[in-house]
Amino acid sequence: MNALQTIDDVLTAAIARVQSLRTGEDGQTLAEYGLIISVVAVGVVVPSMLLFRGALASAFGSATDCINRVTC
């Protein structure tokens, strides 16, 4: 077995997997999990940013001052 035959086997398997995701319900399940994860992430990040708004503003302000003065 040479390297080109191995690469061809890998590509054939990858194409078959993509086609099975497209035609089966695995792709739909994957999309649903992606949506759930994104909703949870937004539900965690937004309240966290609101909760730590003052600390974040202070940190970014300090970083901006540090960059503008070239020294900290």
C-alpha cells in the first residue's frame, strides 16, 4: 500500500461521512447541539458581562492608559 492509496482511502471515508451527515439525522442533531451550546453561552456571557461591568471597564481603561503611556 502506498501513500497515495492511503490518502485516497481517507478522503473517500471523509466524503462518505459528510454525505451521511447530510442525509441522516446526525447532522440535524449536531446542529441542534450547536444551537443549544450557543444559547447557553449567550445566557452565561451576557449576564456575566453585566455583573462585572465595572471591573471590565476598569480593566480595559487601565490597559488603554498603559498602552497610551507606553509604560505601566
